[in-house]
Amino acid sequence: MTYREGAEKYYDLFGAKADGPFYIGLAKEHGGKALELGVGTARLAIQLAREGIETWGIDNSPHMLRAADANLAKELVEVRERIHLELADVRDFSLGEGFGLVYFPSFSFDHLLERADQLKALEAIRAHVAPDGVYAFDLAHVPELRADSSWFVQRKPIDERNTVVRTGHHSTDPERRLMTINLWYEHYFDGRMTERYFEGGEVYVHTPDGIWGLLTESGFKVEDWYGGHEEQEFSDESAMMVVVARPV
Ligand SMILES: C[S@@+](CC[C@H](N)C(=O)[O-])C[C@H]1O[C@@H](n2cnc3c(N)ncnc32)[C@H](O)[C@@H]1O
């Protein structure tokens, strides 16, 4: 995905998730200092900071970070002061300190398509986990990846006069384990389209074995492996993998 200019406008409208309590619980359990990778609009970082957690966030999209700044401006000063944002790439960053929780939410590790990039990111991540800390992330789980494609349409009213319609198309290449995602956003004011924005790209669809192998090769040991953010048991039918790992 590109997250170029415009992506930040619609992310929060379609990006609601119930992952906050999971990452807040882990941050509190591991010393109350957290680092979010691919922090985006700070949707989740703000939830942690409201709970008193000092939260750092990195992202390589200046547009998403600009939206994060705008969201932070609506928060109380003490919440704002607990959040520290930096423009940086997860494959090559150095904040010079360790965190009790490093987390990569919203399936974002799948944005790294090449194994070399995945390993580089895990090396940088490992260097930022404090001695008793953990690295946690979630990813889609697709039990059987088939060559298929599908369309969907979602409509989100902003207020009485403004509505955004998102039309999406997914197609899958099982051999390369890549999914291509195309998203068209249309903004309607009183029923007339006033703006159109396209966002697209590829994501890598990981397998549980593949993730296990990447973590082991990068010096992590899996501590917990759930099927959802409410710590559901993971099974073949789970729609996601939620993983907590420790450096060994
Ligand atoms: C799906 S969004 C998740 C945003 C936020 N973490 C959330 O949960 O709402 C993925 C984010 O990862 C960022 N991103 C993608 N590749 C990245 C990379 N290589 N380094 C840093 N950030 C990256 C994107 O710019 C985007 O903001």
C-alpha cells in the first residue's frame, strides 16, 4: 500500500478495530513504555497514551503522521505529551532505547513483501525490545490461499450531508503469496461526488509456519499465539494470528 497524500483522510473512517485493550494490557504488563511500528494516524497510540502509557510511534508516511498530529491536537495536553512520533522506516530505524512493548498492529507487517525486508525489520525490532519486554503483532490468517478475486463496497456517513463510499477489489496470487488490493474512495456531499481518491498495493499473506520461522531466525521465541485480540484460542479457522514473542 502506498499511504501517499490523501490516504490519511479516510483511514480512521474505515480503520476502527477492537485491538486497543489487548495492546494496552501488554504495555501495562511490560513496564508501561511502548513503541508502535507503522503508527499511522495514531488511532491506537492515542488509546495507549490515554491510559497513561508513554508511547512512541514510527511511520514512513509523512501524510499519515500529519493526520496523527491533527488527531493529537484534539487530545488533552497530558495525552499529547506522552506520544512521540518519528518519520522512520521499520526496516532501518534506531531510537536508541528499549521498550517493554514493541507492537506492529493492523496486519501491517504484511506490507513488507520481501523476506530480506521482513528479516531486516525483525532485526531492528529486536534491538528495540527491552530485556524483559515483548514484541506483539497481528496478521491475517488465510488457511487456504486460492487464486481468486472479489469486490466489496462500504459506505460511511460522516454527517448528514457528507458520505464516503469505498469500493475495493482484492486479487490473490497464491504462488507468490501476494494479495493485490485496490481501493477507490469517493466523497459525496448532498449526494454529489466532490472528490475521488485511489489507494492500492500488495500485501504478503503469511502462514503460521512462515511467521514461526522468521521469528526463530531473528532471535525471537514465541510466547503466546492467539486467534484474536480477546486471546481466543488459535485454530485452522481463525481469521487472524495475534502473536506475542520475546527475544531469546
Ligand atoms: C494498516 S496501517 C496501520 C496504522 C496504525 N498502526 C493502526 O493500527 O491504525 C499501516 C501503517 O504502516 C505504515 N508503514 C507501511 N510500511 C512501513 C514501513 N516500511 N516503515 C514504517 N511504516 C510503514 C503505513 O504508512 C501505515 O501508516
